[in-house]
Amino acid sequence: MKLLLTLVLSLQDPAAPPPSPQEKAPPPTEKKATPKEDEKEVVIIGQRRESDILDVPSGVTVVTGDDIRKSGATNIVEVVQKQAGFFASGTNKGAYDQIVDIRGYNNGGGNGQRILVLVDGRRTNTVSGNSTDWASIPIENISRIEIVRGPAAAMYGDGALAGVVNIITKKGGEGNVASASGGNWGTYRAAVNAGGEAKDTLYDVFGSVDGTRGWRQHSRYAGDDFTGRIDIPLNETLQGFLKVGHHNDRRQEPGSLSLVQIEAFGPRYADPTRLGDTNVQEDYADLGLTQTMADFGTLTLFLDHTHRDESTIDFADQVGTFGTADKSEMTMLQLKHVVRPRIFNTETAFTTGVDLSYETADAESGPPDTPLDWTSYQRRLIGAYEHVEVRPLSFAVLSGGARFDRALLMLNRQIASGGQAASFGETSVDQLRSFDEFSPMAGVTFKILEELSAYTSWGKTFKLPTRDELAGFFATDPVLTAEKATTYETGLRYWAKGWGGAAVSLYHMRVHNELFFDDVAFSEVNLPTVVHQGAETELHLSPLPWLDVFGMYDYTTITIKKAVSATQNGNTYPVTPKNAASAGFSLNHEGASLTLSGRYAGERFLTNDLDNAQPELPAYWVYDAKIAYTWRALTAFVSVFNFTDRKYFDNGGASLFGAPARFLPGPERSWLAGGELKF
């Protein structure tokens, strides 16, 4: 296809590619952006290249660094859970051990995310469980967050079944800031970001430490982060960057509580038979090269490697003390070519790429002072994709693409004699499996006005079973199949520079073989057919220089069309509420600002309650406030979270073995005060 494209280019008047984000100025052969183009809201994530946000035929959300600062959020989970489509739940106030997903996939089953989370293009979804450790993404180092939901996620392959989140961190020249804060429960945080430019080379260094006793018993956390990055022009057309990072933390898990325990001991209590202690260390390195080739576009190479060590000791009353030591490695290579020719006087864009990954995860698990189960897991994956965008008319954009993935999964498990899993009749597993997945997508966007567009799109996405799902807790089930979704979406989007934006999206996702933890079989199963559908609305406007208004509303229904047990057909999926919302505003005047916001979660079924037999968790509103004042380079702030001290349950689940249902109490009122200094 590239050879054919080269021949076509020789007969056309090519449009030069846009400059790389790292370039200081465009090369002489490239066109400079017009003032009108400068005013566009540009996103990378929707089509794996720079695009006008009004052209992407999927639900897209952009959260800027300024949005994050105004929100008063103390971690990234508090940012994303107020965006359209997202729902988060966890046992703590911080970002650690939080479950975050979109469009009704936060079912509490412990089977990984349906969103792919990237940091500067590096995959953060873990090898073993496909979940993201949000605690390893410090909020102070975030420059921007881009979110795409629906069919456009097909370009990213495995794990992006419902959407993609790309977190873009700060680079040299974006500001030098030192911050410190403290609050109740012994909470503290300090961070420094320093960067600049030296002989056309951008450099940036970030470091932070944070900790807390936690609002509940046995919920301490202490962590530290470090990143370093350089962006350097290797010649006039070749740009390179290198980034290294380190995260380390120690965290405690307070566990869930029954209603009897909450009534007797209060919501801060930690059941001594359900405690957990975890140590996490993660190190990574990213290397990128971008070669501009004048009329022939831009070629990008991205190589990254992540090493993660995680050890956990759990104390569960059903199975006794249980420990796990898990080590994983992930190496990925991404090669991408983007070219924007004019073919027969029509604007077009071709994005062609290949993704390669090699992942390993080795684990030992079992009660202490006994023979341990041992699991070795390897996955090799190659994915190739092509995306084409054509603008036949000034007000219409046609886009389409396809991706093919081939994955080889090797699972080797040895079950210790006399261990918990041995009672299920298995002593060893040694199996190689292959998966071939095809992910097409297509969309059309109409520019109704310069600031208003309408779109409709269709696509197919998938998620492969993970190591944790294949290995299971007691028994190994290597016959799980890939989870696949067909998504239809339509929507409207408004964006105007200086005013902000608003959007509404309607979607229908028909999922086959959705993975879910069955508490009867005590293993992962494939539910034959589940339908996720709903509406997402979002608003972020600045109608006056001193006023920002923001909010979102989600209506989500998840229906089990065909279950393993026929008695569950037609039932509603657990955990995700049918109605969810967030809203707020910021007032700004001569350096002072006040931000008030609220988050709503409607009624929802308990985890594992596929029979819809138990009472639903009650709905709740939680309100936060932040007051800040800036004088020259110094900003001081005070934030209060859940300032009405609302008593609510963040999540809850039907217990195993016929025990009473257990719940995760939501955090009580808390405060945080601090400041930051720009230098």
C-alpha cells in the first residue's frame, strides 16, 4: 500500500505534515499553521495522530493541566472519575487499589479494565491482570489527559475494548514548580518539577513523596516517584527523547465490612481476618524517535520497557493467610507512519503502524511455610493497523481503518501438593494458545458549524483473557475465549476557543463472551451476550472571564442477554449505577479562586449479584470545595472533601460461601492544605 501511495504522491500536490510536538519550529519545507488552525483543540489519541477534536468520530474528552489544578483533586482517580463514562470504587481515599472503568465495565469481578491507559504512549495496564496502578501516576507531573471512548479504540487493540486514556506528562519548559501539602489522617505530599532548555535540548526532572495513615484502620500508604526526561534534536529532521521512571510504595488493605461490623465498630474499623499488605516497585524506560520526511510524512518509533515487582500478604477468613510474589516484564515497540497528501485535490491522512510486545509474569503463591504454587506466563503479540481519513467536502470527514492482532499465550502452572488448588483436581498446566483478532472501524463526521460537529461510527474491539483469569485463584481454566464488542455510537460535539466545549454521545455495545468472575464456579467464565448502552453528556464552559462551569451526566444500562445460567437472562449487571453525574463551578477574581463540585452515584447492584436478588446500594451525592489564592509566584490552597460528611458505601459485594454481604464505606470528611511555588 505504501508503494502505491508513493506513486500517487508523485502526481499530486502534497500537503506537508504538521510539526512534531517536540519541534521548536517547522522545517522550511513545511507549511506554518494559519491563525485559524492555531485555535483548534488538537488531540492525538482519537486516531493515533494529531487531529482536530471536532473531526474524531467517537466520544473524546480533554482535561488540561489548568482543569486539574482548579478541580482540587489530589490524585488522578479524583480527576477521571468526574469525566463522562467513568465510575471508580475502592477501599481508600487515595489512588491506590482503586478500580476505574467506563461504560458499565466496573463490575467488581476483578477481571481487569476495559480501558487501555497510556502514559506518554507507554502501556500501564499490568501484564498479570490488565489493570492500572493509578498510584504510580503522580498528578503533579500531568500536563494533559486525553480520553477516547467507543469505536476509535479499535486502533489500539487488546485491552481498549471500551476506550483509551492517554496521560501526557510535563516536558522541559512547561514550568518549574515545588509543592507541599498536608491534611488529616497524617496525610502529606511534596513534589518538585524542574525543567528547561539547554542548546535546543529540553530536560525535565520530577520527584515526589506522599503518605497517609488512611481514614480507616490498617490503610497506611507511603510512596515515592521519580521521572527524568530529555528531548533532543538529533539533526534538522530527527527528534529523539528518552524518559526513565521509578515508583515504589507500601500499602495496606483494610478490607470490606459487614453491616453488623459497621454498626458495632464504625466504618473506620478493619476486620483483622481480612487485612492485606502490599509492596510495589515499578521501573520503566521510554525511548522515542520522530523523523520528518517532508512530502512523505512523519515516521515515529517508540520503544519502552517496564519492570514491576509486587508482593502481597492477605488475611482472609475463608482460606487463611495467603501470600503472592509477582514479577512481570513488558517490552513494547511501536512503529508508526503518518502522511497527509492531497489526492485528486482532496485532503487525506494515512496512519499506518505496527505494535509488537513481549510480556512475562512469574508468580509464587500460597500459605506461608507450605509448598507454593508456581505460575509462569508469557505473551507475544503483533498488531498491524491502517487508518484513513478523507475530507471529500469542506464540511464532511470520512474515516475508517482496520487492525489485525495475533497473540501467543503460554501458561505453565505447577500446583503444590496439598495446596488449595490441588483439591480442584489439577496439579499442573502447560498450554500454548493463539488468538487472531480483527478490529475494523468506520465513521463519518459533519461540521454543522465551525464550532459544532455531528458524528456516527461503528467498530469492533476486544480484550484477551489475562494471566490472572487463566490461572484463577484455585483452579486453572485455560479455555476462556477473547471478549469481543461491537459498538455503534453517534453524538454531537461543540468546542470554541475561549468558551470551552460540550458534547453528548449515545452508544450501544453488544459484547460476546464477556469475562466475569463466577462466585459459584469460583473462576472466570465467559458470559455469552451482554449489552452495554447509554448516553454520556459533558460540559466545560467559560462564559465569563471569572467563571468556569463544568459537569457531566451518564445514563448506563447493562443487560445480560444470555448468561451461563438461564435464570440470569435479562438481569442487570452489578456495581455501575444507571445514573451518575458530576457538576461544579469555579469563581476567579484577582488571584483568588473558589471551586465547588459534587459527584453523584445512583443505586446499583452488589458485586457478583447477577441474580439481582439483594438490595441495591443506595444513591449518594458527595461535595468537595477548594479555596486558593495566588500572589506572584506563590499559591496557597485549602481543600475540603465530602464537606457535608455524607455516610455512603463506595461499593459492596455478595460474599462467598453464603456469608453476609460486605461493603466498602466511603471516606468521611477530610481536608488538605498546602501551596506551590513557581520558580
